[in-house]
Amino acid sequence: MRDPKRIPRILKLLEKIWLDNPDLRLAQLIVNCRPTVAETCPDLYYLEDDDLITRFEEVYKKEIENLSLKCFKCDKEIFDDTDFLDGTWFDASGNYGSAVFDPIADKGDVTLQIGICDDCMKAHKDKVLRSEYVRGAVWSQERFEPRDENA
């Protein structure tokens, strides 16, 4: 498997270059990296971004559907194709006593991901603990107190 750490680097580089060249279409940016530019990929080079988005959505429909993450409590969308929307995403790689999730039994690099929207986290803050870690061990725990949104 290719190293997934390369993806954020490529996306940041692409974002910087594209912001510096906003008149170029995405496909043009990509084709421009080839030794001979427009002659080698005219269909791609002149493809409008809206058409490219449509094509991506058609080809990668399953992956795009998997990108959406909804609140565990209320089903509100908290993560769409590219960004978080007023929520927190939790990634658990282990359990202590769960009968329904055991990554050790799955014999692999398995995690469980859930999300909770800010509204539900505030409404149920009495069920959330905030832990502070020092040298990998829990140093202190206290009830979660949401940040002031106006701060």
C-alpha cells in the first residue's frame, strides 16, 4: 500500500499552486506537470472543473458516500466531502470490555470512528470527561466544559 501521509502534502501543494493560479482549471494544473502539455491530453486539459467534479462523483461514488460522517446521537451531518462542520470525530483503536468491538480479535489495524456534533456535546456535557495526559498516563479527569463560542 502506498504511504497515505503523502496525500495531505500533495493537497497542500496543490492548494498553494492553485491559489496562486486561480484562472487555471484543476485538470490544467495536472496536465501542466507532463513533459508535453496540452497535446498529450487535450480532453483532460480543457475539461471544466464542474465537469471534473461530476466525473469524480460518478467514478468515486462509494468513496464519497463513505466520507460523510453524522452525529452519533442526532444524525446531523458533521463531516462532508472535505471538512468538519461543527463536530468532533473520535477514532478508537481499542476497547476495554466491549462485546461488539474488539480490534485484537480482528487481527489488524482496525479503528472505530464516531462523531458527535457540537450541539449534542453541549447538551450532554455531563456524560463527557475531559482527560489531561502527562507522559502517556491520565493525570487528571474532569467534566467537560464547552468553550465559549464567542471567545
